Amino acid sequence: MATSEQPNVLLICTDQQFAGATSCAGNDYLDTPAIDRIAATGIRFSESYCAAPVCTPSRGAMLTGRMPHETGIIDNGDAIPEDYRSDTIGRLFEEAGYECGYAGKWHLPDSGVAAGHGFECLSDQDDDRVVDPCLEFLSRDRNPETSFLLVASFDDPHNICEYARGQNLPWGSLEEPPLEECPPLPSNYAIPPFEPETLRPEMADRHETLGAMVDASPEEWRRYRNAYYQLVERVDARIGRLLDGLDAEGAAEETLVVFLSDHGDGNGAHQINQKWLLYEEQARVPFIVNPPGERIPPGPSEEDRGRIDADDSRNDDHLVSTGLDLLPTLCDYTDISPPADLQGDSVRPLVTGKDPADWRDVLVTETFDPIEGRMVRTNRYKYIVYKRGRQREQLFDMEDDRGELVDLSVVADYDDVLDDHRRHLLAWCRRTDDLFGERHPSGAPLVPGFHLKDLQTYMETGEVPDAID
């Protein structure tokens, strides 16, 4: 059991699960009672973004608390550099006296998670063999003064990649119901006007190797979404077994439980699957923090624990970066000192209902080759810029256009907003030694000068006005 000063930590991670892929987020096309159970007595951060929408760069950021451009972990073949290994989550907790176990997907090219990272490897990547080793770890007869850090890292719903390629799924097949029983197309299925021209060709290049669904029919997209949601439900059932085991050991009240995913999936939005891009479905991820000790009241009744309303008061809309904020948060709850030079912050004050005056109002997510770019999220707007191609920029109003269908970067009325976000990005790049801001300065839009009424005409008719004043 943990001491009151150092609670246990259970960190649950899935792969390629976008923020809206839970029933507690209001999604009616799947049911995730286990994830909802964590949210029911915790806080769900609705505006949580990964550091990079690619597996290894995102996981490297979560383990180190540093952006990919800082560590050089920018591709799936990159390991954590030696300079940062002593400050990763596992090493910090091991040095603080925690018993650290890791089960499942690692996805960093090292010789096993136990090799210099502070963890005992409980199991390798195999979703069928994650929960049982975790349950055995939880039931160990350990010193009452010794707390544990347990990471349960699942592969699903990443297996949607195999599904898109027409391959066998490693953790079992899925049901293929009649088309009318599949989820409908997403409300933002359309491709937004003025989309950066580099995106579609890059997706086409990855059609064969990575399963990008180029030119898929509406029917194929509906089946894709059905398969994806089945995979989420499958991993949720495994998470439920893990939570039951924590309860059975009598450790739940002394354990900080955190649920998140490394990045999202296009899921048919804008007719895109996979990751890399900086649309909401790829970049925004679930992040739920359930604190130890007294849970956050009032929770749903016992019979309603499996599903809570999307607008429940336990949701928080502060801008959160899982890559930057996870490590400081875990350290805060366990009284471990994080590295002093991190950009992130603990979300613990937000969990307790406080509104820190100095909480960030600008958040950055980055992506790298083949589609290098940066995303700037402010409280209302979202700005994206890619490094090459015509019409490299996008600007969306996150209050009025959450589906990212109306690109305001070409609207003259929003020139000041666009310039503000360019400046935000450049300031961030200079502060964090990100060379993107200097190497790829923002450029003029392809079709500048629209006004809102002109943009509406264009979207309805496809005709560019003869004169733009």
C-alpha cells in the first residue's frame, strides 16, 4: 500500500484513440463503461492535445515532459537520447523508491522497457497479455511503505491500421454488421475549402504501406468507423478488468488513476484516417485524471457509473498538453521533484477546481516528416501551418466550427487573428529553440482577401468572386 504522502499511480494508455471516442465524451456510437468509470469520479480534460500525432514522438514527450523537437524524438525510429533518460517518468519514480511496472506497448526502439528506463517489464506488446501481468503486479506482497507505479499500455484501437489494409487483426477479428447498423458519416466528412495542398498527396503516398483510405467510398468509411469503435470497446473491456483488480486489492482509494492515448485517428473526418495531420481528430486526445483519496463529488449513482453526460461538471476546458503536463502532474501528486526546465505544468490545481491565473492560453502541437507542421491552439482559435506547398495555413474558430470546415485564414476579416497566431508560434519557437519558426515562416494565403459573405458564397457555389475589395 502507498503512504499518504506518496500514493500509488496507475497510468493507462491506449494507442490511436481520439478524444471523442468515449461515451463519456458524448459519443453515441460506442459504449466505454470502464473509461467512463474513471471519468465519473475524476476530471475529463476536454481540450487536451498530444505533443505530436505520431506514436513514438508522442510517447517520448509523455515520458520526458519535453516536446519532440527538444529531444530529437521526431520519428517512430527514434530512441530517447541518453541525456534525457535519467529524467524520464520511470527513472524519477524508481529513484523515489517506487516499484515500477510496465505492461504492453512500449513503441520506443530500445531493448525492452526495463533497459535503463526504471521499469520492470511485465509483458511485451500483446493486448491479450497485458491485464493478467498487471493484476499479478497489483497483488504482490510488497512493503506497506512502498508505493507502485503501474503502466498498462494497450495497442488497441491502433489495429484499425491493419483493418484499413485488409490484414488480420492481431488481437482477434471483428463483427461486420449490415451497413445500416454502422455509424453514419461524421458531420465533418467534407474536405474543407483551401486545405493545404500537401496533405492529400502525402496521404496517397501512404495508401499501400500504412492503410490511408484514399478514395474510399462513403460505405467503406462507415464500416471503418464501425470497426474503430469496436476496437475501442474491446480495449475498454480490458481496462474494466484492470480497474476491477485495483478495487479487489483495496488499493483504489490510494491510487492516482490517469487515462490517456498517445494520439488520435482521423476516423473519416475530412475523409482521412490515420494520424500525422493536425486536425482535431488526430491531435486532440482523451486525458482523464482520477485523484487518490476522496473522489470528486458528486458522482453518478452506482447504476449510472458506466455512462455520464458529456456536459458533466467534472469536465475541464483548460488547454492541456499530455506531452508536457503528464510528467509534472504525476510528480505533483507523488511529491517527486520534476526537472526544473520543463515547459509543462501539473493539472492538479485544475482537478481540485482552481483556475490558476497563469495557466497557458497558447498550446502548440507539432508534426514532422512527411508532413511537417505546427498547430497553435488558443482559447478560441486554432492555427495550423505546414512547411511546404501552396496555401500552407489554416485558421478555425473552435467555438463556432469545431468540425474545422470553414478556413478563416483566407478571410480578410480575420487578418489580425491570423497575425496574432503567427506571432504566438514564432514566440513559442524562439522560447523553445524550435527552428521551424525561422525556417518556415508563415506565408500569404493562396486566395487572400475574402470577406465572410464572399466565403459563404464560395462554399455554396464554388465560385470565386470577380472582385475582392
